[in-house]
Amino acid sequence: MKFNFKPLSTLMLAACLSLGLFLPVSGAIAAMKADLNSATMEQLEAVKGIGHDTAQNILVYKKEHGNFSSMEGLEAVNGVGKVRLEALNEAFMVESTKKGDKKTSMK
């Protein structure tokens, strides 16, 4: 079945569809963030700019100090500065710390 749209109608349809497609995608991407406190070595290494050593440092720090209470707590990890923190913020978030979890000191 072939549809014959006038050029202006096609342009308006394309504009409406693109707006409708891009707005929900940004929300879906935010919803797809993994919890940093349950991240695996592979998930950490999959983030651009995070290599094996930094991923391992994050996991060791978490093991020694407990779960992160915020993403900013990553700055205490050796090898995580502002640039790597921004990259990790794109892929991860910190769920509220569950009762009984050892909290991370942010000092």
C-alpha cells in the first residue's frame, strides 16, 4: 500500500515523529542506569574511560568501605577524578542505601 503525502505534510509528520521519538528515549536512558553498588567488573569496564584498574579500585573500595551513598563518593576512589566521575554518572546511579548496609564515609 502506497501513501501519497504532499511534501509539507511529510515534513510535518517527520517533525512530529522525531519529537515523539526523542523525548521518551532520554527518559528511558536515565531509567536504564545500573546501580553502582551492584555493578560488576564487566559493567564498570564497559564505561568509556574506565579501564580494568579503575574498575578494580572501585570494587576494592566498596568492599573495604561499604556501599556508596552517592555518586560523589567515587571521588574518594584512587583513579576517579571529575572526568571519570562524569562518565560513571552517565551509566550508573546510587540507589538509596538499604538498612543494614555499611555506609561509605565521604570524608
